[in-house]
Amino acid sequence: MKKISLGIYRQDPSADRKGKIVKYHVPVEEGMVVLDAVRHVQENTDPTLAVRWNCKAARCGSCAAEINGVPKLMCKTRIEDIGDDITVEPMRSFTLVKDLVTDISPAWAVARSLPHFHPRQRSVHPFRIEEMDVERSQEFRKCIECMLCMDVCHVKREHNTSYVGPRYIVKAASLDMHPMDSLDRSKFLDREGGIGYCNVTKCCQAICPAHIRITENAIIPEKERAADLFYDPLMMLLKRLRKVKD
């Protein structure tokens, strides 16, 4: 049976161990994905290996990792597509718990700080929603919160900023574009969310397993909305005139 060389990052910070890549030789069959190989190591070679996974169907996002240096889902990455020498490492943008498991709880803290859905007041007339308006926000509902976009984002990875990251720009866009929502999250994204730090490299969009057009349909519209409200000279003048009038 054919075997591949599988390098897995091993480190237990609680035991003050230094991280290193440990090589394993794993037998493979046709159709195997990287998660299958990692689980083979855990089940047959070293049961102390820590790895997070759940559905194995690219729906839960739990098995996110860096495969040969590229953020991907282990359950969606076929071994035959990447060769016989594979290296699997944890996501670098998050604090390491052990081996391939990282702590993504800071992301949930950002989710709690984002202004939530706020439905507009109902009128006596039935509210009609156009199909186009539904489709705009529906795309963002495909997000499985794997956090790969947060991992690949160089702003999150390399700089200590207040930037909430592409996942939560997508979340804000899904609410701002909802036809029943009444809030404008531009102020939050500009002042607290650090949206100005994003320089639109499209790296998050390129690796999204749900194929969400993160940059084009979420980040750019939200950046434009914030720029119009807070940096456009004409809009700033109109704001001042309204304050004087009030």
C-alpha cells in the first residue's frame, strides 16, 4: 500500500514544550483527505495528538488548519491533489492550545460586540421583500465560521490592531443588507472594528471554502459606506447643517 510523509506540528504549551514538526508515514487509499491521514496517526500511532474535527463534510469548520502553509479545511483537501509530502500546522492567527488545536474564543468575543439584528418597526401594511434583497444577504449565510479568512488575513496575523477581521465584516454586511434591519453598523466598523486597516488584497476571499465573495460583496461595500459617512466632505457638511438646524 502506498504511504505518504505526513508532518504534523506538535506542541503542548501547558507543558512548556517547544513546537516541532513530527514526521509520520501514513498508508493512503484513493479518495483520502488530509483529515483521514491525521486521524490515522491519532488512532494508530499517537493517541495524544490533539486535533479538532466534527462533521467531515465541510459544514462545521472545525478542522481548519494550515496545509503546506495554506489555510484550508483538512476534510476538504484531497491527498492526491497535494502530493506525497504534506505538512499540517495549526492556524497561526490564534493562540495555540495543543498541536493542531487553537483557541478561537477571541473571535466569539468580537461576535458579541457586533451590533445585533434590529428589526424595523412594523407598519399596518404587509412588508414585502424583493428577491434581490434576500439574495444579497443570503450569500453571507453560507459562512461556516471556520476562521480560515481570519487566519490568512495579514492584518490579523501580523499587526496588533483593532480590526475585527473579514469574518465579522461579512457578519455586519449580512445584517446591514437585510431588508428588515434598521441599524447602520458603519460607525462601529470604522471606530471600533478597524475596517480601514483592510487594504483589499482578496486573500480572505481566495481561501473561503464556502466561496463567499468576501472582498467584493462585503468588505468593499462596508468600507465605502463608512467612507461616505465619516470622510466624505459633502456628507460631513450635511451633518453639520443638520445639527445646526436641529
